[in-house]
Amino acid sequence: MSARMHFDEQLEQLNSDLLYMGSLIERALKGAAIALSGNDRRKATRVIESDDLINRMERDIETLCLRLLLQQQPVARDLRIISAALKMITDMERIGDQAGDICEIVLDAADVGRTLTLGDNDKLLALADATTVMVNGAIDAFVEHNEDYAREVIAKDSQINALFAAVRSELIELIRKDEDASELAIDRLMVAKYFERIGDHAQNIAEWVEYSLTGYYKGELLA
């Protein structure tokens, strides 16, 4: 087998590993939303436990990328793919962490009898839905090697920020008016902040997908 054929096989492995890690974070985020919507302790626990596999995938992909960089001499486009992968897995891992953080809040609230269901807070539900759409879109952009999908995800970040600001204002007003509701409001504010951060990571993934396809990162030519 030629060196190039072996390199191409390793690039295929990298692509497969990234797809698998992407499916894991999509599943974790969906699980967090289910746990939150139904105050589902079992689902929350499963999401938290899945973080070990996400972390292991990050380490495995990082090792593969470094092997490709050190043992091969990638051309410009290959180098962009490998560099983007190294950046993307960091954001993917953080999405997994933050899905787990949301589930930790669900469990902590359940321990003291508080219910964090999304259904009675339209703005928080909209934020959770919009964030999930962003993450799914970022993964789709990578799977399809689609620059337009990536740009659509990037454009959605302003919507996430606006929804988070609306949720924050609503919850701060609730705390001001009703001290008895303050602990529940603070829990929901923390959940909203995690969703907002997940949106930021989805945007980052989309930007690195765009870079891998075009050589441009945030409008600047890097390769």
C-alpha cells in the first residue's frame, strides 16, 4: 500500500470518528432536553454517564490528528481538515460537558423537590429548541461538507443571544417580584446560560467546517 493510500485511509478514519463524536453530542443534547422537559432523573443520569465516551473520543481523535501531522506531509487541503478537526473536537467535548451540566441541575433540583420543566417557560423552551437546531446544523454541515449549512448555523447565533437575553430579563424580573421563586429562577437561568454557551460552540464548529472547505476562517484567508 502506498503512503498516500494509507494516509487517505487514516483521513477516512478521522472522518468516521468525527461523525461518531458528533452523533454522541447530538444524543447528549437531546437527552438533556428530555431530562429537563420531564424532570427525568434516569435520562439525566445517562447523559452524565455518556460524557466519559465523549471525552475518550476527543482523546482518540486528537491522537489520530497528531499522528497524521507528524508521520505524514499533508497538502494544504488535508492540513485544513486535520487542523479543523483538532478545533472542532474541543467544542464538541464542551457541548457534551454542558449537556451534562444541565442534567446535573435537573438532578440537584429534583433532590429538593423543584421541577425545571421547559413547558411552562416559552422563552426557555425556544432557546433550547434553537440551540438544538444549531448543533444539529453544525454536524450536518460537517457530514455534508456543505458551506451553506455552515453559514446558516453561524447566522443563527444572534437569535440564540437574543433568546438568552429575553430569558434572563424574564427570570430577573421574576426574582424581583417573588423571592419564593428565586431558587427555581436561578436554576433556569443557569440552564439558559448553558444553552447559550452550547450555541457558541455550535457556531465555532460551523466556522471550522467553513474553514476546512474554503480556507477562510471568519472571513480571513488562513490557507
